[in-house]
Amino acid sequence: MADKEPRVLAPGGVRPMDDLCVYGRRATAQRLTAFLAEVDGVRLGEDIECVHRMRVASRRLRSALRIFGECFKGKKAKKWRREVRQVTSSLGEARDLDVQMELLGAIGKNWDGEESVGLSLIIEMLRCRRASLQPDVVSLMDTIVGAGPFQEMRSELADAVEWNGDPSLLYPYAFGHAAVAVEELMEHSHSVPVYEDWQGHHALRIAGKHLRYALEAFREAYPDGLDKDLRTLKKLQDTVGELHDCDVWLQRLPSLREEAPAAIKAIDRLQSTFESRRRELHGKLVTQWSALLQDRFLFRLLDKLKGRPLVEVCPVKVALISDVHGNVHALRAVMEHARTNGATAFLNAGDAVGLPHPVEAIQLLMDKDVISVMGNLDRASLKVAAGKKVRDRQLEMATEMLDKSELEWLSSLPEDLRLDVCGRTVLVTHASPGQEAEKLTPNTPENRLRHLAQSTGADIVVTGHSHIPMVRECVGTMFINPGSVGRPRDGSEASYALLDLPSLNVKLFRVSYDAKGVADELRSQGFQDLPKELENGRTKDLVAAAGTWAERFHKDRQHAEQVRSLSTLIFDRTHGLHRLEHRDRELLEMAAMVHDVGISEGAEGHQRRALDIVMKADLPLEEVERRMLACIARYHGLRSPRREDRVFKGLTPSERRRVTKLSAILALADGLDRSHASLVGGLEVTVRRKAVKLTISGPGDLSSEKEWGSRKSAQFARAFGREVTINDRT
């Protein structure tokens, strides 16, 4: 299996890039020298360790070019990294054969008789294959030393000088890259205890390499050279590496039986040997991984990389914040209040960007005591900075104010982050775990939280995005939304949470600040609605407004929230099919909240009555969107819209297409909650060339949900030209 490139992370901006690049260019030059030093040995082919060392050197060089890529003009680093990767890949088979021959030689050292003869035959087959590769290896070495990218690299780095700066200035960069690598490692932790999950074990191996190489890139900045930490990671990597070798052979042996029938007895013994060795190694892996978690190794490693521990002692108080949106006055008030109440660290669940003061707000969040993840508007701001249009004047204005250091900091933020604090596993993410836009609210169905609790395995899940404070416990996991610092939806005061660890005591706080002064600043920047919302404490939330209005007609808020949750999951996972925009998603959410208002006059024909009721709704919508909302709600049954239908026919062709797509998604989601019991907690969506596959999960009998989801999927099939299959995994 080929190595997967880790997620690209631009360096965090807490100081001039020039300072980092002096260090980065020197580190890259050292790795290039180590790489080129193996050329002659690899060309001769007499020492198998030469190929091994060159492949390791190539990975370290690739890692340096990724980490310090912005230190080279244009796309040089990207081009060079591509060339180095080609060398890594091209030497892969040769190295694998070298390892296999060495391993078989060690295994069969004391074999005799027919088994020994068979093993010799297998080794000879491998030796012949290895010899056939050597001319290509020699040619590759000639390419490396000839005029080309590697000589261009050598020339570029010839003037690299020793770095004599303040080591602590590199700590934010080291932490940022390592934090992403740690998260990548934790993403595969669920595979550790599963014996059969060889793919997960291999992914864990690759993630471990990425972390090691990230640490090696910055080891000169730390007094101990991170030696002990690297040795710990190497022990883990050695175990999963041996495990991978066993897996390679266990997958190879069935075909070898056909290639070498004379070696059957040797192959049978190898099968038994590798199976036994794999069980031994898997047990070792489980033990090592458990010890790392128990020792809080990864957490302590990140603390060391920051240069200042996040948590020095336990118990500890951690302030949870989110959705600052450039409101630096509210942020200062919250941080002062939190520190007065004993907070020693801050976890920020994203969306730092906004008006009126995006630069000042971000600079406060760049403090060493604050750990942040990326929010949806942070991500959108990076798109604006890259020249993309987002149709959001506030965001465009805020992004224009940011300089390189703030943008670099934003780009360095992980999508989510898993931490171990006082023995508690804390997952920080902006929206729902694994979802870019799902909002967790006080009304989110219990089974949805149950599914998320089981899938994350965290003690605490910290989210933002909804701007509504929430503390809910579900099957041993505490879900906390601290509300919004800068744009609260339920009052004019800023909101945050204070978490006591390890006791899990949570308090929600509201903090006063000069909201009128901020509103005046926003008015001076040319805005009218947002200042009023800040002063009144009611940031516009059309979906919540639709839900409140719908309760006049139909009291089953739980069903509406479940349909909303399922429909948005389908919307997000099928974006490649519908190509609709954020405003369409919001209309879909509103339609989910109001789709059953017609039941107030009886179940039969309630879809038709919903049309007229929604048309008269006192919701803050333009007439066109009101008509679209009414139509989406009308067609959540089994029937698709028809061109001649009342109201629908008055829409433009583009609007009719949007309604057709959104109503098809809504109908499918409604069918998946046929019982109105919110039984479906997990929903996986796989889009294929001719079909869309849904896999639902949750407690209880899902047969009714599966049946009616299948019935209502006919609309979806007509709208998108894809049949829908529904399976349940209970």
C-alpha cells in the first residue's frame, strides 16, 4: 500500500516567515545531503541497507519540503516533493524484496528437509526478481545525479546557513504540525484492538511516520532533541511495521502456492509462522497503545512542543469558547471573566473571523493558553483570501483586514482536535463531529447524540456553530456548546462555559460588554441589521424561527428536528449530485421544521394543506423564498412536483429545479423517521455512479424506517437519476 500524504498544514503566523525559513532551509538542506549520500551505495546494490536508508531519507526530505514549503518561491517545493515521492515509490519494490529475503532467511535458519528446500526456492525467486529490478534502480540513480530537479534543489539550498535564533520562536510551528499528525494518529486508534483490521493498522503505521518526521523537523529547537519521545514512537512504529510485514506475506502466500507448487510444505509452515507472529505482534501493539494512552504520552508531547504546558496540574479549569466572529470587545470581557474564575487555559471551537475587529480578535486567540480548531467561516475566509467569491460582504471585509500572519494562523488550525486532559478525552470541533455544518442544539434527537457518543469515544465533545449554549449528557459522553462569544442568539451578553476537570462540572456564563459600542462600530462599517441584532441579542436564525412558528400548528418538535438532522446529512453527503448552495440548505432545514404543519387539520392530505399554511406564515422571507418553502413542504410525501401544480408553476425553471431536489431530500428523510421516534441515530451515505446507498443505524427495530425510506426514495430517484438502496446496521 502506497504512503498517503498527510494533510498539508501551513505554518502558524506568530512571527515573520523569514525567521522560520532560515531554520527550514537548513533542515531541508541536511535532509537532501543525507538523501544524496546513498546514491552510490544504491547503484552498486551490494548493501541492502543503502536502499532502506535512501527511502527513509526521501520521506524525511518530503516531510521537510511540506513543512517548510512556503520558504521556496512559487511551486518549487511542491514540484520537488513530487520528484522525491517518485523515488520513494520507485525503490519500494526493491526494498520490499530485500526485506522479504532477509526475513525468510532468518525464519528458515534452522529448517531442514523439504521445507528448507522449498524455502530456498522461494528466496531464489525473490532474488531473481530483485536482480531484474537493479538496472532500473541504476537508471534512477543516474537521473538523480544528472541535471534536473535534484540538482536544482541542491543549487537552491547551497547557501543555507546555520540557524542561531531563539528556539522558542519555532514552538508554535512545531506544535501546529504535530497537532495535525496526532489527530491523524488518533483517527485510527479504533483499529488497534481489532485483530482483523490490517488496513487500519497500516494507516496507524503511516500516521506514526508522519508524526515522527514532523518531530524530527523541529528537534533542534528543543534542549533534549525530543530523543525520548522519538524513541517511544519508534518502538510503536517498529511493532506496526513488523505487523505490516506479516500482513504482506499472509496476503502474498495464496498466490505463491500457484507460482511455486514445489514449495507447498514451506508455504504451509510460513502460513503458520506468520499467523502466530501476527497474533503475538497484535497483542504487543494493544499493550503499547494502551500504555501510551494511560501515560498520556501524546498529550504531554503536545504540551512539550508548545513550550508551556496547557495544564500543569489537576484538577484544572478550562474555559470553552466559540464563535468570536471578530468581536474583540466581547472576547476580552470573556477572557478576563474566565481567568478571574480560575481558568488556566482556553479551548476555542472555531469561527474567529468577523467584524468589527478580526485582526485584534485573532491575535488574542493566538495566545499560548488558547487551543483552537477551524470553523466554517474561518475556512471560508481562507477561500476569500485565495480569490474565491462567497457572497458575504461581512466576511469579505473582515478577510481584507487580515495580513499574512493571521491567514497563516487560520490555515494552521485543525478541523478538530482530540486531547487528553486530566485523564479525560476531550474532542473539540466546530460543528458536529465529522460533519462540516450539522448543528448540535438542545433539541437534537437523543439517538443522534447516542450515535455520535459511540462513534467518537470521547468523554467530552465541545462544539460551536449553533450560537446556542447547551450541556447534554448521553451514554457517558458530555456534549457542550458554550454558545457564542461574539454573536449570541439568545441574549445580548457574550456566552462561554467553564469546565472543571476531572470532575466534569460545567457552568455556563453570560458576560456583559459594550454591545452598543460594537453595534455603532458596525454601523460605521456600513451595516444595519447586524448592529440591531447585537443590541437586541437576537442574531437572525430563520431555522429556529420556523420551528417556533410551526409549533403553533404541530407540537411534534422531536420529529421535525430528526427530519432536519437526517435531511441535512443527506444534503451534505450528496453535494456532488445536487450542487446546491448554503441558502438552499437553510431552506431545507426550514422545510423540515414546518413540513407537518398541515397535520393540525388531520393526517390525510396534510401535505397539500401545508402549502397554504406556509404561504401565509409570518416568517421573515422574501416572496419567492416563501413560495419555494411552501412547495418543498408540500412535496414531502410520495408525489413529485408537476409543472402545472399551483404555486409551483409560478416559479422560474431554476427555482423549480431547486424545489424538486430539496423536496426529494426532505421526503427521503421524512420516510427515515416513519415511527416519529427518532430511532435512526447514524446515517452513512455513499454516492455511486448509478445508485446512492444509505446505511442507517440505531437502537430498536428499524424495519418501518427502512421500508418507508425506500418508498419515499422514488422521488429522489426521479430527481437525481440514482436509485436508492437502504440497509440497516443495528
